[in-house]
Amino acid sequence: MSVFVQYLVNGLTIGSFYALVALGYTMIYGIIRLINFAHGDLFMVGAFAGWLVVAAGAGMHLPVAMQLLLALLVAMVVVGLLAMGMERVAYQPLLKSSRLAILITALGVSLALENGAMIAFGAGFDTYPANILPLSGFHLFGAQVGYVQVAMFGLAILLMAGLYLFVQFTPVGTAMRALSFDQDAARLMGINVEGVVLITFLLGGSLAAASGVMMGLYYTQINFMMGFLMGLRAFTAAVLGGIGNIPGAMVGGLLIGVLQSLSAGYISSQWQDVIVFAVLILVLVFKPTGLFGERVVERM
Amino acid sequence: MAIRLGAWRPLVTRWGPLLVLALALIFPLGADSYWLTVGIGILTFAMLGLGLNLVVGYAGLLDLGYAAFYAIGAYTTALLSTVGHMTFWETLPFAVACSAIAGVIVGYPTLRLRSDYLAIVTLGFGEIVRITATNLGFTGGPNGIYAIPSPSIMGYQFFSQDSQYYLAVAFLLVVLFFTRQLAHSRLGRAWLSLREDESASEAVGVPSVRVKLWAYVFGAIFGGLAGAFFAARLTAISPDSFTYTQSINILMVVVLGGMASFPGVILGAAVVVGLPEVLRFMQLWRLFVFAIGLIALMLLRPQGIWPAASRKENPFGPGSERKLGPPLPLEALGRSRDSDGEEAALDVSGLRRRFGGVLAVDDVAFTVRPGEICSIIGPNGAGKTTVFNCITGVTRPDGGEVRLHGRALHGQTPHQVVGAGLSRTFQGIRLFKSMAVYENVLVGMYPHQKANVVDSLLHTGRQRREERDSLLRCQALLRFCGLEELAGHRASELSYGDQRRLEIARALAAQPKVLLLDEPAAGMNPSEKQALMGLVRRIRDLGVTVVLIDHDMNLVMGVSDHVVVLDRGRKIADGTPQEILADERVVAAYLGRDEDDEEVNAWPS
Amino acid sequence: MARRYSWILAAAGAMSLLVAGCGSATTSSSSSSSAPIKIGVPVPLSGSYASAGEDIVDGAKLAAAKINGSGGVLGRKIQIVPVDDACDAQTATQAAQNLVSQNVTAVAGGYCSSASLPELQVFHSQGDLPFVLDASTNPQLTELGYNDVFRTIGRDDEQGPFAANFIANFLHAKKVVVMDDNSTYAVGLQQDTVKALKTYGITATVQHLTPGQSDYTSVLTQINQLHPDVLYYTGYFTEMGLLLKQAHQLGYKFQMVGGDATNDPTVLSTAGSAANGFMLTTAPLAQFLGTAKSYVTEYTQKYGHAPGPYSVYEYDAVSVLAQAIKNADSTKASKINAAIGKIHDFKGLTGTFSFNKIGDRTPAVYITLRVVNGNFTAYKELNDAGQWVSVK
């Protein structure tokens, strides 16, 4: 029992990082039907941006809480803007042509971000200060739970809830939902489609950046390739939940985290990805549009 | 258009290929072993690209795990030649068979998924194959398999770079030959139609799941073949060569080069493999610059560096008689109704369909006699198109029965319905837009063509005869609909009226007993409408029973033998045009809707 | 039919690209008696292993600078030619051929075995170019019967027994888990260690993890249930740091020991205080060799960080090649190969060594390190009598 709870707790922690990135995938897909393969790399850029801020903050002897908050905010803003620039330069001109063409530019952007980061930060690993966060925790049903884990999970849920409320209750959110239904109709209704798409990228990018900073703080290691695997995982999570569906992405992310944790724990770490993908394929065979159905920015 | 050839075209198209082949063959004379190796890399990726092109470029299925088939081919050859002591050539059939089987295994359960979901399934499959190869003992784990013998023919070892290069050229030519055969066949056209519009394709008689599965299987076969070559060439393989990144590279080859374009794919391979090599002098910046180049290329040429031809030569132009034989007379399109039997052409009874809380079709029943023109009319939202969809298997009815000349259609898929002799057109035109006009019609002939996959692969005598017959029939159909001159144009280039007529020609290509036309005159001006009604009568005269939907009472009354009126999902009248005009409920249904101007105006004044 | 043969044009385009390339390659291949002697360094410079590759190239460049500073070899300078093999077999063959076409005299480098193997075959088939491996510890590489392969680093099947001895006779462990990361290198070391542990009567439990995950808490929890005395991890430093940190967070107390690929400062910065007490087995690194003190200083000054695990072996690989070329008084491959074979008691930064018949370094020396107050410090080594003693 205690071991099971331990796996669950660990899975939920990593799952919440996945979920934040998966949200961006799903929102962008919901609106322009693009699988944004560069999204995982936004997460990576976020981690580096936060790392720079933390390092600078430590140099200026700011209090730790201040450093962390600043790192989170700066990373979110920088990466959000980067995502908007990316949309403008590499995607927007191709929105009317074949969807595969955008897919390839997305892969190009991904490659450019990875190698750009390698040039800028080197190929090695950089580390957030290892002892910036407390390692202590408490016991829950015999499982060790870190305070940081709880905080990370809480922050992720907070961000997701914020996004949910934004999409549901603000005019821009309503426009986003309208767009995901029918872009042409939305345009005819006077919605500034380009603007809304840009805001979607801004939001998706910021959430990915937040996840990047949180993951950097929690695991300390960051590297220019860290977005690659994260992108793959988050994409899987988004599809599992039903791509285009915001609650689906959240649940999908958490589920993938837990599934990985359980299969690494009870079977073997070397088979965990096989198990995750096998479960995904099975789910899709029986529920062809994912757990929560697709394109449901509108059905939330 | 990629390059404007102008007056040089005949020269280029005739001698260009030979020139390039000659260049490729003398290339080793001028190249050192490094560029030979790069050349072999390009040739390998061109093979992979051509295979994936069938899946992505033709069938329009996004595959992010294509390296899995590459891996399966490579591992099969590696294992059979090291453990099984087979020669390279003996392992080839097994490599091909294993990857084909893998294609079926991943394809069969998942091909009903929509494209983006399919993409992640293929991605997952690719990862599963790679991780499994890493974790298992007999595949050599992360070390992979060493000491794979090089191929040899009659004692000659393909060990030197030169000989391996020529072997790669030979393999590529084989792959090129067979993929082109497939592309120019019944199967190839069906793939393209699926890419363009899956539900329209199904509705004109293409069994989409089976056709997609073949795309998968052939893609897998050529991937496996490339893998076998790869293993024997490098004499050592490990799971690191078959990563997700590799699948992405192969996808880039196809999309960057130009989907469904053979020269494009080969060029794509040259760029994806060659460019990073050319950029080696940039050291650290190499892949960054490559990425920027990739984005720029895609932005400048969204259709690929060398897109597929946008317009085809008219196959029925001057001189076509020499190839095809004399054109068929239009009478040849006629069909005899003698074998149809005595029963009603179409007998619908108790049809019901509910969408959520709305009963869109409520207990509708009507009968269409053989050889008549029957119209179904009613205001917007009356359930006309839903009735069509239920009849043709697009929507599954909640209850009721549909019989075509006495044969029950219930529970059949759209392509089975077409096969049974019931064709349709769509309210919003759904042509295969980037295919040529004549190709659209040829896709419509799919249900009646007999060429199987082997015929398609080898272009057997039977297949060639059938293609010629189909083209002649296609020519006659296009002439019948007044489109023969436009046969080589892209469907999307046609005017609105021509597109409507092309859709009818495509539906007629399936040789239907009954033809359903969903608002064929929508959006036409009065004279076009009159011409269309003439066409409808001529179709009836061919021996085809016609059922059509329209708002326009003037139009319908002039042409119909029999009119069925629906309102709010129910049938409210059924009779001759005169009876309908006199029916009070019909008048009320139309005139009682002042919120819908079009309907009011549609009433004959 | 208009475009029937247009594909050929495309191929023409492809070819012209190649032909252009050939031209540039052939022009650069002229060599004269005063031109520098080129030494190729095939390593990953892109993708996940790029950092190791850069570290190796830096080591090679320092060696070349040192040699050139004292007049070069045969009156010629040494020039380092790095190429990216991306740890991928096909790219590796292309990279190796690229070096051949640049007329390199010899090769020193290699990182991933999956890339080293095809490279080795290219060099072997292209005139037996000497290839001195600096980081590939897979035993198979020197056992193919090629006479042009050497290595300056020990093999997995030498480190395995050393680690087993340390675990059994010094740590006195009863229950041992040996974990790899599914990479060629780590699986090899895992197998050799498990085999050697058997000779001490210890049946180790084998575990694997998938690298690159960030979260290893599940694997750790699973391992903890076995209540082991020691976890020996044969994979790389990235995961080691995370394993230490996460085990500490979970409150697990078993002793962790790493293989030589965990010998990297990243472990310390990742795990922070959780790294204290961690031990690892390694060939003696520059930092712990009296002979290499100046190397560490120089490297750190030049590149702004401490040398990674393999750069010093690359330094020795390049130095060995220079020595052999000098001894052979020739840049002919066959003569260099023979000269390397004859090198005896070479005084490298990693100690004094020679090569055996198949090209492996003898003797391979290992020591153990321990993290004290956030620093790697030399810990124990085997003396000639086979006893564990503190490193002097």
C-alpha cells in the first residue's frame, strides 16, 4: 500500500509537469489544428530563462522566494513572446497551405531552438542551485511526500485552473472557443482571428515555460535536449485526453505520469515507454478520439 | 509549378531522366569515398522517402514511426544472415514479409482513427519497436548485431564503396519502379482520393480501410527493403539507428521534396542527407543553420521543392486514339434495366434518425419506381439530406429499412452501398480537388474494376486492358457531361457548374442502378439549371433511376415524375407534381416559413 | 505524361549538389611536407551526447597545442579535425569517410560504441588508418582482429571485476543491485560486474532504467524494497545526480556506487548535499593524477569549467599518436600502427601504459572516489598485494 501511494505521489508530480506542457499542445491544436512539435522546446527555453534569472537573482542577493517568483514570471513572459514570434514567422504564413508544411516548419523551429540553445548554453548540463528548495517532507500512508512536491503540484493545478477560467469566462477565451469550432464563422462574427491565435500561443508558451522552471527547480538539471522527450510525453498526454480538449490534457498529463511511475515501479523502467504507448494505442482503438473526446475547448 | 520549362519541355522530359541516370552512374568516377558514402546515404533515404510517400504523400496518412519498418527489415536481414546463415538475397523476402506483417499489425486496428490520432499511434509503434529491440537479448540489446555479411553475387562481394553505391542505385531503381507502378494504378488513385476527401472517397465506392491498409503494407514493404539494404551495407546495426528522429527525417524527405512527387522525394532526400554534410564546415552551427534553411524552404515552397504536377495532359487530346483506340459511342453508357427485377428501384420504409433530442427523420417511407425521376423536396431542416445519408450508409438510421431493387441495404458501409448500385453526389461539392478531372472519374470506377494489388504492382496485361477500357469509358462519361475538353485540368480549376457536372460524371462512373443527386442545381443561374435538368433527363434515358433533392419547385416540377415532400422530418405528401402543387399541407409548409426567404421565393409564382 | 520523367531532373539536382561537394573535397586534399598532420576526432557534436563530444575535442586541442608548442612532429604541426558522428551509424560512416577524404593521418576519438564500430570499419577498410579510442570501453571493439585499433582507456571487463572486488571486499555488501541505463556501455559494465560479483558469492539483482526521464523515484522505490546494501549504477552522470537526489528525498539509506561514466561534476551540482558519501569506480582522472595537475588548470582556464571524464584520455590518445608518428618517422598508416604497438611505458597524463597485442591499454588502473563536502576526493585503491588502501 505504502509503495503504491509512493508511486502515485511521484507519478502525479511528474504528471503535473506533463500536463502544463500538454495544455499548450492541446490549445494550439484546438485552434489551428497544428501539432506544434516545437512546444517541448519552449519548455526547455523556459527552463533556461528561469535558470538565468535565478543565477542573476542569487548574484544580487535577493531573497529566495523573490528569485523564484521572478524566475517564473520572466520565463513565462519571455517564452510567451517567443511563442508568438514563432507563430508569426514560421506558422502564420502557412496556415492556408498544407498542414504537413506547417508540421515541417514546426520541426524546423524545434531543431533551431535546440541547437540555438546548445550554441548559447553549451551542450552540457546546467544546474539550478541544488539546495534552493528544501528537501524535507512528510509521510502520507507510509509514503514520503516532499513539501516541494506538494507545492509544485499545487502551482500546476493553480495555473491550469487559471487557464480554465480564462478560456471559460473572458471575452478572449470565448473567442478562442469560437475559433476552435469554426474559424471562418468566427472571422465573420468580427473576431480578430490572428490576434486570438497569437494569444493562444502566448498562453501555451507561458505554461510550458512555467513547467520548465518548475521542473528545473525540482530536478535541478537542465539541458538543451530536455524539451525533446517532454514534447513527446506531452503530445502523448494531449492525445490520450483527446487533443483539443483542455481538461483532457490535464487528466492526460497526470495519467501518463502515474502510468509511467507505476510501470517503472511494478514492471521495469526499461519497458515503461512501451507500456505507456501500448495503453495509449489501446485507448484509441476503443475510444478513437481519446478519453474526453476531441476539440472540446467548447464542451468544457 | 516548379520550374518553367517552356519550349525545352519535350527535350527535358525525354532526355532528362536518362541524363540523370547517366550522371548517377558515372558519379563514382568523380567522387571520393566520402561523397560516395553521402551518395549512398541519399539513395537510402530516397528509398525510404519513396516508401513513406505512398503512405503520407498518396494516402495522406501521417506516419511518425516509419523507422519501425526500416528497423524490422534491417533486423530481419541481420538476424537471418548472422544466426540463420542465409545469404543477403535469401533474407530479402523475409525482411519484406516481416515488415509487411508489421504493417498489417499496426494498421489493422488503428486505421479507422483520424489522421492526427493515427500519427501518435505510429509514433508509439515506432518507439515500441525500438525499445523492444534495445531490451531483448536475441536482438543484441543496445549493442545491436555485428558482423552481418555484405551482399555478394556469384562470389563478387559488395564491399567497396563503389560497388555498394551501385547496389544502392539498383535498389532505388527497383523501389522507384514499383512505387510508380502503384501510383499509376487503381490503388494509387484510390489513395489520392482518400487523401483529398476520405468520406467522399468512401461514398464513391472506395473501401477506405482496406485501401489504407494497403498503403501501410506497401509503405512497410519498401521501408523493410531499405532496412535490409542498410543492414547489409553497414554490416552492423543497433537500435540507435531507428529512432523517432529518424522517422522525422524521412517525413521531412517527403514533405520537403513534395508530396506525391517522385522527383520531389528524391530531391528531398538529397537535401535532408546532403545539406547537413555540406554544412559540416560550420561545426557547432551546422544543425542550427540546417533548421533555419528547412523553415525558409518550407515558407518559400509550402508545396515542397518540386511539387506534384498541378495539371495533367488531357489523355483524350489529339492522338489519343492511337493509344486508346476509337472513342466509345455515348450509347455504350446506357444500361438495360431488364436484370433489375420487378421490385421498386428504391423502397424506403419506416426510416428514423435522431440527433440528440431532435428527430431529424421520423418514420419516412416512399417508393421509387424503376426508370423514374423522383424528387424529394422540403424546406431547410426538413431532413432531406439526412434521408440521403441514411440510405447511402453515411449515417446509421435508428430504424427502418431501405431496399434497392429488393435487396436490403441496411447496415452496409457507404462503399458497399455503391457496390450494390446506388451512387450519390453531395450538397456541398466534394471533388478530389487536386486530382485531374479524368482521375476523379476513374476513382468513381473503383467498385467495378477488377485489378488486384498484384496487377497494380506489376501492371499485368489484364490491368493494362482494364485501364484502357476505363479510360475509354471515362472519355465517354466526360463527353456525356460536357467536360471532355477539361479532362486534364485539376478539379479545383473548374467553374462551379462544371464541378457539379463532374461530380455527376464521377457518380455515374460506378454504373449505378439508382443515382441520388443532393441539390445538384444549388448556386446555378436559371439557364445552367435548365441545362442541368436536360442532363438529368438524359441520365434517366441511359436507364438510371434518378432521385434528387432540391428547394427549387419550378425546377423540380418540370423534370420529376414523382415528388416526395418532407417537413420537419416527416413525409407530408407524395405524388405527381400536379398532386403536390395542389396539396394544402405542402403550401403551408413552404409559405408558413417567412423567416426563410429563399424557401418562400422558391415557391412557383 | 508531361512530368513522367521529370523525377530525373530532381536527381540531377541532387547530383550537382554532390559534384559541387566533391570538387571542394578534392581541392582541399593536397598535402605537402610542411602541411600540418591531421588527426581526425569523430565524436557526437549534436544531440544528447554533444557535451561529451565537445569535452573530447577540447582535450584533443590541448594536446595538439602542447605538441605544436614544442615544435610539432617531424617538423610539422598537428591539426585536430573534429567531425560530428551524432552517435548514429549512418552519420558515423559519413563522418568517418569525411575524415578519410580530408586525408587525416590518424584518428583519435570515439564516444558511442554504436558509432565507433562503423567508423572503425571505415578506417580499417580505407588503408588501416590508426584509430586510438579514448572513451569506448566496449570489449568487442578491439576484438575484431583489426591491427589499427587501440585504446587509452580500460575495458568494461576490467572495471567490472574491480568494482565487484570493492563492493564485496571493502564495502562488505551482502545484497547488491546493479543497474544499467540500457546503453551499450552500461549494459556491458553491468554484465561484467554481475559476473565478477558471483565469484565473491554475491548474486546481484539486475535493474535497468530508461535514461533522460528526470524522475527515477519509481525505480528507486522498487530497489529500496529489496533492502540492498549497495546500488552500483553503471550508467552516466546525468542520471546519477538525479538518483542521488531523489533517493535522499525519499529517505533511502543504501550506499550508491557509480561506474566511471558518473565521474562528472554535474553529479555534484545536481545532487547538492545529497551527493555526500557517494562513491564511484573510475580510471584515475586528471584531477587525481599528480601528472595531470597542470592539465586541469590549463583546461579550466581555457574552457571555463573542469574537464569532463574523457578529455584526458583523448589528450593521451593524441599524444600517443604524435609519439608513434615520431618513432615511425613517417605518416604512413602501417608504420604508425606498428609504432603504436611498440610503444612501451608511455608516460601519459593518465599514468604509464603500453598496449597489448590487440591494442588494449595495459595496465588499466582504477581507483575509487568518494564525495566529501561536495567534492570528489580520491578514496581507495588496490595495492599490489590485493588489499584496499587509501590513495596517496
